[in-house]
Amino acid sequence: MLVFLFRLILILLILYFIRTALRRLLGAASASRMPRQDRNRVIRGTMMKDPVCGTYVDTQASIRMNRNGKDFYFCSEACRRRFAAG
């Protein structure tokens, strides 16, 4: 009976250390990912809101229009035309 308890305790300790090692490995891998609030951030530039449809677009990859010295950014040519017409 004593041998059985010793083996059971040994197996539980081994499982505990395996679980701890896996948590550390997985924790290190997930720490290298971007934080939750930065996942949608665009690397190339800044995000601005399209004044017509409300979509956020990358300022470097979007369609831009300057009106009265202020830049506006659009997700599509259709949104730019609607803004220019209105």
C-alpha cells in the first residue's frame, strides 16, 4: 500500500511539473503577440474614420481628399464622391 501511495504522489508531481512547464512555454509564446488593444492597429500608418460610412481606414492606403485645408480619408471612391457631392 505504501508503494502505491508513493507512486501515485510521484505521478502527480510529474504531471504538475509538466503542466507548469507547458504554461511557461505557452505564456512566453503568447507574450510575444501584440496586446489585445493593438491587434487591429495598422503598421503602415494611422487609422482615420471615413466621414461617409464610418469605416476606419489606413491613412496611407486610403483615398484622400482635401477640403478647406483639412484632409478627409475614404474607404472607396464611392464614399469620396458622396462626400464631395454633399
